[in-house]
Amino acid sequence: MSSVIEMIEGLGRSVLSALARLGLAGRFFLAIMMVIGVPLRRFSLLVRELYFSGVRSILIIVVSGMFVGMVLAIQGYEVLQRFGSSETLGVLVALSLVRELGPVVTALLFAGRAGSAVTAEIGLMQATDQIAAMDMMAVNPIARIISPRFLASVVSMPLLACMFSAAGVFGAYLVGVKLIGIDDGSFWSQMQAGVDFRLDIVNGLIKSLVFGVAVGLIAVFEGYYAPPTAEGVSSATTRTVVTSSLAVLMLDFVLTVWMFRGLNG
């Protein structure tokens, strides 16, 4: 009986701790929003973080997108050929990338490459008392350190998702048209007719924008509140990748349900 009570108490403490941390993250997000205009006034801060988070992620995004598109083309052609619809391969690949795989896989890759690096950088600043020194000099660390990195994540994510989808379509073209032999005109014309700008492309951009907010907030939050030790920074970096991945997948489900309900309504 005592073991059951201890287990319930432990579960309660875990739930309360998670709720407290969620509330802290909400306050932290509001604090960022209050100073979000600082990187726009001091544009050099934003440009530097855009280069660090966005430009340096382009290679892994483009290469991954191309190979995902190639795999989609091979798998999709094998399925569509059974029903005599192999000419619609372009539509299948484009819709899969623009609606789903582009935003989601980009967010997962971004969390592993840029999100973890941002957390480690801010956590190291915390461990070496650089953020405390800013407080002593009356410099707001959230405005100077946090908001540029957060805003760079929000801006970079939709652009990287577009690059991922474009690279995926190009990879599918190489496999479907050049390797398998699907008609070039049918591939592009079917894609152009089947992809709607508002329902498909805009919804994909909305997804990537929401993912950018989530991943950026988690990365800067975990770094800012990381324990000032080597082990603490390491654990915060791991939590960033894990939490960001789970948040992206959960948000993807919620957004997909909302978008398809609006489409069907």
C-alpha cells in the first residue's frame, strides 16, 4: 500500500513540476515578445543569427530534401503503377513535401543542427557568467542574447522548408523523369494542376512558421535556464532535441486536423 502511495506522490510531483516549468516557459515567451523589436532595430544582431541558424543549415536541408524526394519518387511510382496512375507521380511528391514532409523534416533537422547549438551556446554563456555580467551592466540579456536567436529561428524555418520541398521535387524529377522515364510534360503539368497555392503551399508555410516558434522557444529557454555546469549544459542540449521533436510532431497533428477540418468545412 505504501509503495502505491509513494508512486502516486511521485507522479503528482512530476506533474506539478512539469506544469511549473510550462508556466515558466510561458512567462519567458512573454518576456521575449516584449523586446522582440530590439533585433529589428539592431539589424546586425539578427543577420548574424540568421547566418548561424539559417544559412549554415542549408546544406543539410537541401541534401536531405533531395534524397527524400528521390525515395518518394521510387516508392510512389511503385504504388501508382499498380493503378495505372504513374503520370501523377509529380502531384504525389509535391503534395507530400509541401503539406507534410517539408515542414516536419525541416523542423526536426533544424532542431538537431541549429536548436542544439543555440542551447549549448546560451548555456555556456550562463555557465561562464556572461549573462550575469550583462545584468550587472544593466544590459537586458533577453533583448541582447535571446530575442535575436528566437527571431532567427522563426524567420529561417519557413525559408528552409521551402528549400527542402524544392530540393525534394528536383530529386523526384531526377528519379521519375530521368531515371524511370515518366513523361516530362505530364510530371510538371500534373503537379501544377494538383497543387493549390492557398490550401497546400500556404498551409505548409503556416506549419513551418509555428514549428519555428516552438523550436526557437525551446532552444533559448533550455539554454537560458540550463544549470551552469558541463553536465547541465549537456542535459539541456539533449532536452532541446527531444522536446523539440515531440513538440513538432504533436503540433503537426493539431495543425493538420485544424487545416483539414477547415478544408472539409
